[in-house]
Amino acid sequence: MRKTNKQLIKALTTDSIEQAFVIEAVEQYCQTVLADDTDWGNQTLINKDLWQVIARRGVRLIEEHYK
């Protein structure tokens, strides 16, 4: 049976170093999404504007956490 997303995240973050790795990966991906100035058009099912809103929120939450 396939794991849920929550189960997958839990399996990926069983200790502090794995948690740090996932947080860093998320932050880097958020920065990449925010820096992307290409037109996504109909090439993806993902809405670029919404994806960038989520990326901004991710960066903000990570920055607030480490203040």
C-alpha cells in the first residue's frame, strides 16, 4: 500500500540531520520557484502564481523559525 504524504515526510525526517536536509531542500526549491521568470503557460498542471505564493510562504516560515 502506498504511503500518505505525511507518512513519507515522517520517514524522510527521522532525526535532526534529516530534518535539516529536508528544510534546506525546501528552502532551495522555494528560492528556485521564486526566481523563475519563465512563462509556464500550459506546460504544467501547476499554477505558477499559486506555486510562487506557496514558495513565498515557505521561505517566510523558515526565516521566522530561525530568527
